[in-house]
Amino acid sequence: MNDKRLADFEAKLRAELHSLEESDTVGSEDQQTVMLDQQSVGRLSRMDALQRQALANANQRRRDARKLKIQAALTRCQDGEFGYCDDCGEEIAAKRLELDPTAAKCIECANG
């Protein structure tokens, strides 16, 4: 993989990581403890708040998992291992990396 292509992938990874970190701050409000509000409609509004909290927590877990994958890919960039399969050491297809630059395995190793 040439240096320009590697820099493009690295920039794409950093942009996605930045976007996920911004999403963390937006989603943090819905993750707060649900307080019982006597002024609200009642049980349904509390259930809505609990559901919103559960969804926000699930989204946070997905963002955290994706951030770990991105950070691992950035480490591979730094170590000169980006674009090579973790299992067999063969080069990962460019189309696979374009679809998911965090891919750490070639298609054969990922399927088998």
C-alpha cells in the first residue's frame, strides 16, 4: 500500500473517530438516571424515559466498540501493519478496506 493511500485511510479513520466522540457528548444526556417526576403523565412517561435511556446506553456501547476498532486500526497504521491480515499476513483487499477500514483480517480468514 502506498503512503498516500495509507494517509487517506488514516484520515478517514480519524474523521470517524472524531464523529463518534462528538456523538458521545450528544447522547450522554439520555443516559442519565431516570428520575421520577410527579408532574409528568405517570407510568407511561417514565417507561418512555427508561426506554430512551436503554437505547442511549446501547448506542453508547456500539460507539465504544467501534472506537476500539478504529483505535486498533490507527495503531496498525502507526506500526506499518495496516492492510495486512492479522492471521495469515496477506494483504487485505482494497475494496474490503474501503468498505471497512477497521478490517483486520482478509476475507478468507474472516470467513474461516
